[in-house]
Amino acid sequence: MKILVIMGSPQKGNTYRATKKIEEFMQSMGSVEFEYLMLKDANLSQCRGCFVCFLKGEEYCPCKDDAPLIEQKMHDADGVIFATPVYGMNVSALMKLFVDRLSYIFHRPRFFDKKALLLSTTGALGLKEVLDYLKLVASIWGFEVSHSVGIVTPPVPVQGKQDPQNDRKLKEAAFAFYNSLQKKRHSPTLKDTLVFRAQKASFGEFGQSSPADYAYWKEKGWLSPETKYYVNVPVNPVYNALGWISEQILRRKIRKEMLK
């Protein structure tokens, strides 16, 4: 199995060491190949907010950098670990730059055959905020989030001392992630279903103003009335019914706004 680590730390500090610990635990379970993408070494331009990727497609982006290469690396991996320290109660600037630069995937999700593990480290606070944000990003991009793990570590590690509780958390995360890679995708949650229906309504109604999104969704077959979710997995009938109702309400609201 091939695991890609998207490393949002600007140094090989606590977050990097925690990821290496996860690698160690996973390799004890079987054959696993890790690749570390250090965002500090990647050529990623700041998003210009020009909306070209939304309107025409990501291939028309004026930023010529490593974004296509990074996306391909995610496609080539069996699973992706998103790892970042907590900076200012949020992800690191490097991780946010990465998310912003590939934000077209929010509109045109594509990683439904991939699993994700979310990892964050902090000196004190911010783990929940960061892990919640990473889960939102990864889920909308199409990943099935297998596990989230956050650990509190001192800014300067004490030589020779290890926190057994952190080791336990990392081992649990490693085993959960490894095992998830052996399994098929789960059925969507209610939130997943509602997100799909909201996007289906939006991109189905905004065909003229958002042609790239509309073409992508139409090609995938997601705009068909019979399509219940991005991929062919069982959808809870109650979730599907609630999703359908929310989609119809949103479509009517969009049409009403467009008539103004």
C-alpha cells in the first residue's frame, strides 16, 4: 500500500515525528510505502481569487506551479495523511495555502476511492478546530476520513522522554487507518448526503454561470434524478429522503433568486 503524507509543518518537528511514529506502527502490520510531501519544499502559488478554475476549469489557472503534480500524487496513493501543527488556532499557513490552491476540488470532488487520516499536534489548544477543518476539507474533496488524531506535545521535545498516552493515540490511529485501507467505502452519513444534495442543486441550477462545474457534474452522472450520492454505495432511505427534500427546497430558492 502507498501512503502519501501532506506535511504542513515547516520543519521536521513534533508533527513530523508523530507521522513517523504512525509509519512505524503501520509497517509493523504489513507492507506499507510512505512518501512525504513537505509543503515547505513545494512550489505552490497563492490563490489569486480570479475564479478561473471555477468558471473554466483548473487547467486554465494562471498559476503554473506544482498543484497538478500534488493532485496526481494523491490519486496515485491508496491513502493520504493530512498532517499539520496548530498555528493560531488553525492549520499552518503552508496547509492553508495548499487547501486554497486546490480549492477547485470543493466544486468538483474526486477522491472517493481514497482514505484519509488526519493528524495535528499542538502545544496547548486548537486540536478540535484544526481537525474539524481538515475533516470538512477532506470529506468534501471526496476522501473517506478513517480516523482523526490530535496530540499535545511540548514546543521543545524533552530528550529521552515520551508521552505514553500520545503513543497510544498514534498507534490507535495507525491501526484504524491501516484496517480501513482493506475495506470498501462506508455508506454516507446524513451530513454527507445533505452536502451532496446541496451541491447537486447548486451546480444543476447554475449551469450558465458555472459551466465547468455543470459539465463535470453532468459527465459524472451526478445530476441525474436517480443519483443518490457521488458513488454507488447504499444510502440510508431516511437520509436520502431528507436529502431529496433539502435539494428541492434549495432549487426553488435558487430559481427564485435568479428571477430577481
